[in-house]
Amino acid sequence: MYIDCSTIDPVTSRAVAADVNASASSDTFIDAPMSGGVVGAQAGTLTFMLGAPQSQVGRATSVLSMMGKRIVHLGDQGAGLCGKLANNYLLALNNIATAEAMSMGIQWGLDPKALAGMINTSTGRCWPSEVNNPVPGVIETAPASRGYTGGFGISLMNKDLRLALAAARDAGVKLGLADVAEQIYKAAEKDERCKGKDFSSVYRYLDGPE
């Protein structure tokens, strides 16, 4: 069994799977991209999105459980990548929205910790607001509180977003926010304040108060 935990485009993954499966009748190539970042990897709490035949799920789960807490089977080979890209597309948008909402509230005179606390008990709650808040000092364990170092690099988010948009366009999916998000991450990745930093540094690109 070959288990690919990288995040690549589903078309390439399926092509590799076809080659592997054709090489020997007993060989199987499956995709199992992950979510949880550096913190999840260190703690062994990653979530794996599994694309594999039902007959291989148990075997793959026994291996992946050594690195993560949740293994979600989404369908046949390639389905794991499709799920991961959909998830990261949503994450990319939530990150921008959180950065803008926090900047908005702070510039209205609200205390950032009080604002984040309210959001995280209300309908705006999301992973970027609760765990990876982009405002320095709001979440002590977030990359923003250590100069945006560590975490999920903005270049990686930009890459995953490009993959998600390409796959969506290939499938004829209509996306209303994709172009704006793509422009923001492209520009932020080149911004000296964000280059090489966690993707929450998009807050800096948006000139959020620090």
C-alpha cells in the first residue's frame, strides 16, 4: 500500500494511482492529506481525509492512527484530496474574514480579546478566530503572538488555494469569492511583512492594527 499524505491536485494523484495499480495486482495507491498543522503533527492529533477503496480503509486507518486522531473516509482514491481542498478553501476565506472583522472592531475601539471572546461564543466563530486568531496577543499559542512564525505558511495556503480553484474550475464549479481571495493571498505572499510567515499574517497585509 502506498499512502500519499501530501496535498496535490486530484488529477495528478489519480494518474499516479493508475500507474501504481497497473504495476502489480496487489498494489494500492491511496490519498490521505491531513489537517491540523504543525501543532497537530507534534501532538499526534491530525485529521486525515482518506481517499481509498472500502476494502483498504481498515488497513490504512491502522497506519494513519499512529499519526492522527481522526481518519475520515470520503470515498475512492482522489476523494481525500477533494475534501482537503474544499476544507482549505473555506479556511482561506475564514482567515481573511476573521482578519477583517478583528481589524474592524479594533479600529472601532473594541478590546481585541473581548471582541474575539464574543465572536467565539457567537455565530462568527471559526478556527481562525478561536485557535489561530490573527491579532497578536489574543491567543497566546497562535503564530500571531510570536511574530507570525511557525504554523501554516502563507505560501502553502496560497498553493492549496490555487489547487482548489483549479480543481473547481475543471469541474465547472461557480465560486463567488475565489478571485478576490486569490488576489489577496498572492499579494500577501509577496509582502515583506508576510513573506515566510503563517497565513494569518494576511492580517498585516490588510493593515490590521498590531
